[in-house]
Amino acid sequence: MDKNDNLRKIILLVDDDQTHLSITGILLREKYEVFMEKSGKEALEFLNNKQIVPDLILLDILMPEMDGWIVFDKINDIAALKFTPIMFYTSLDDDSAKEKAYELGAFDYITKPCNNSVLQEKIKETLERAELQKQHYGI
């Protein structure tokens, strides 16, 4: 058994909707350590200034000032996060947005609201895929 199997995975949840942020945070805290930021700017400050590297980032797209697309690009510029999977978790239910997300390299695109069990399963699958990717690259 890997020594990291006993550690709770860390998720950074980024969403400007405080209600959604709170509800999703409560649901995810049952299984994960969750950090929440209510804007792209705050998320980038968190990622650049903290000594915490999340195992997964759940990112909204429709946010004021700095949308999820910009945040996604800026996160990808942070070397320490090269292998951190990003899932878009957004109310933007648009096929072209989904296509763009996958072309950019997002691990998944989930439209909210989403059933908690579906969200949990997608997070689990993404964390497993990310772990396989890290093993492949010897990280």
C-alpha cells in the first residue's frame, strides 16, 4: 500500500457563487481536504503563495474579472502544477465550451448543478487518471 493512500486528497474549488461554493465544499469535505476561493484572482494567489499543491482543481468558467479560461491558462503556467488535473465545474452548458475545455487539456467538464454521486465519481476517476499519469512520468 502506498504511503499516500492514507492521506486525504486536496481539492481546490474555485467558484464566484458563494452558495454553490459552500454546498459543494460541504459535500466534498466528507472525503477530501477542500480549499475554496471565490475568484480566479484569489485562486491564483492561493496557488502561487501557499505551499500547498492541490491534487485536483475544480474550476468555474463564468466568473467576473477573470473567467475560468484565463485562470486555466495561468494555472498551466505554474510549473509545480504541471500534473495537477483541472476539471471545469460550471453552469455553462455549451458544446463548444466543452470542446474547448478538452482541447485545452481539461480532465473533465461537468455541468452544474450535478448530482453529488456523479460529481464524486468523476472526481474519483480524475484523481485515478492523474495518478496513473504521474506514475507514467515517474513523479
